[in-house]
Amino acid sequence: MRFVDTIVKKREGKTLSTEEIREWIRGYVQGQIPDYQVSALLMAIVFQGMDARETYDLTMAMMNSGDLLDLSQIRGVTVDKHSTGGVGDKTTLVVAPMAAACGAKIAKMSGRGLGHTGGTLDKLESIPGFNCFLEKQAFFDQVNRIGLAIAGQTGNLVPADKKLYALRDVTGTVDSMPLIASSIMSKKLASGSSAIVLDVKYGSGAFMKTLEDAVALGREMMDIGRAAGRKVSVIVTDMDEPLGCAIGNALEVKEAIDTLCGRGPEDFTHLCLAVGSLMLVTAGIVRDEKQAQKRLEEVLANGAALEKFKAMVRAQGGDVSVVDDPRRLPKSRMTTELRARQDGCIDHMDAMNLGTLAMQIGAGRRTKDDAIEPETGIVLRAKVGDCVKEGQVLAQVCHNVPLEQEWIHGFYDSISLSGSPGQRRPLIREILT
Ligand code: URA
């Protein structure tokens, strides 16, 4: 069959066979099918969709396009978590050590940030000396020794996704449920953990703008994971306003350390406990959510989770003294306080805009080759539902070059004030188990 026939078939809304999907991925990875034909097929999928069987086949074809990480050397139950991405989302930095302190084995492959969303590796690299490049054996040994490791990809995992994602990024074909589900799940399945918790975000700062779409994506990914023999749970959470207060790499590491010390922002701490508890229950480490919460609260209170974080930083070459004293993290040349221009109550904060503003001052990348300035970003001093007085600090901005007027206007445009306290949207909307 010529590849053009596959494109036409999907354009006409028909269902692709398992063989056609495998041939597409094999031919594309091997360079036999050109980008322009794959772009056309991707666009046809954006408009026509894929059914559950096609999406599963696509996930499997992508997963099998490269190496598979065999975690059988790791003693204990391996648990992974994934967030579909958001602003201020430093959850992995807290839940990985918390879950490890409760006995889970966290062998986590993480990524870098692009656009308004941050990446776990960039955050960890703001700790002086922290090494995200671990050889496979060193990665396994570290997990066996201390219970967790967070690193960039080892080996050639899911090369199909690297090629396809780059193409989707420049052809307007990222926004497609089957393409997102197969992209995420192929990587999670190739990474080998037996239990996986997916944090699917919705709202202005997320891929999914509505709760319904986020639930549908969560279900789709859960079905794929279970069909592949893994234990999968989904938590659907709000990403309309940034998570916690800090946006920007070193700032988020500081907030993660504060949270591990039991003094993190309320919303972020609440999410960490919920995600951590789902990880323990999904992996079968505890009986139920109540027991999970109790164990997690214990490891926060007795410092065991913080010790796990420290052990990881030490094992990966990072400067552990920053954990004891986060003031030692990189600092921006300038800080500016932005104050409320009138009395009012915050009824909306646009996570996407705030993430983009943080990116513009160095906290993120416009293109994947941009360098990060880890010390830059925004720390919110008020959040949705808070009432402020004129002159009260709304945020502290950490930057290395003077802020432009347009940037400052952008900040104020991202925050809307009204006369009376607005409704805070619940952070956790659905849990699918
Ligand atoms: N994250 C991914 O890894 N893939 C997508 O397609 C979207 C978000």
C-alpha cells in the first residue's frame, strides 16, 4: 500500500488497520516516509480522530520504535507519575521523595520545559552540580540504593515520538486527543514502571481547556496503560491559575524544599498529598487512601521525605547545602515587587499568560535550543480568592534585565480583580481508578 492511500483513508474518516499504523511509524522512523506526508496524515487525524483500537496500536508502534527500559533489576514496586504539564508544576520534586520514603521505587525519566510549561530536569539543574545524565546501570543502582532517581532519558526511548512531536509542534497538530494520549503513554510504557499515576491538567495553562476533555484524555490513557498490563490511575486537576506560588526553576526548587519541610503553599501541598497517595494505592504499597495519607503525612512530618530528596541530590552530584539553606540557590540580579493598583479580590489569574511572562524573562524556552536562566521567574504573593489592598504586593519578579513596560502590562492583564471574594475552583476534580 502506498502511504498516500493511508492519508486518504484517514482523510475520509476511515479506520486505519494495525498494519497500516505500524508501517507508518516504522517507515517514518527509518526515514522512508517524508515529513510532508506524515504532516498530512497528522492533520487528517486532528480532524477525523482515531478510535480506541487505533490509538492503542499507535501507542504500541511508537513504544516499540526504540529501546524499552527493563526495570527488572530494581527490587520493589516501581511507580511513575506524569503530569500533562502546567505552570508552577513542581509536583515531581515533592511526590517522588515522599513516595520513596514510603517504600515505592521511583525510577523516573523526566523532560525539559518548552513554552509556558516548565520541565523537571531544568528545575533540578538549578541545584549547583546536579547531574541529570545517568548511565543506565548507575540509574538502576541509585534506585536500588536510595529508592529514587530522576534523570533524562537513558538509551533511545521512543524515537518515533521525538520525530513526531517536533513535526506536530510546527504543523499545528499537537491538539489531538489520540496523538497526545499515544505520545504520553508510549513514553510512560517504554520507561518500564509497573504502576503509573497520570495528573491530567485542565484550564488556561493546560493542553486541555475543559474538564470534559481532560477526563476523556485521562480515560483514554488509563485504558491504554491497562491494556498494556500496567496499573494506572488518573487524577484530573485544575491548571487555570499557577500551581503554588513559584514559577521558575530555582524558585520552584525552593518551594518544593519548603513543601518537603511542611511549609509549602496550601494548594500545592494538597496536590502532592493527593498524587502521592494515589501512587501508593495504585502500586499496592498501602491498602487504601486513608493509610496512604497517614504514611505521607508522617514522612513529611518526620523529615524522611526531605532526607530522600537530599539523598537524591547527593547521589546525583548536587550541592546538598542548598537543601538546608535554599538561599544558596542561584539568585537573579534584580527583583521587582508588583503591587495591587486598587483594592479588590482576585477572581482570576491566567496561568498561561503568567507562564509565558516567566518564560520571557528567562525561566523557560521559546525554542528547544534556548538556554534557561534558572534564577529568574515570578513568586506570587496572592492567589485566586485572596482580597488585596491597593499597594499590597501581588508578586515578586526575579529578573536579570530591566522589565519592559509591556511585560508589566502583561502581568496586570493576567490578574483580574473584582469587588467581592471570587470562588476558588477546586484543585482536584476527578480521580479515575
Ligand atoms: N506531552 C507529550 O508528551 N505529548 C503530547 O503530545 C502532549 C504533551
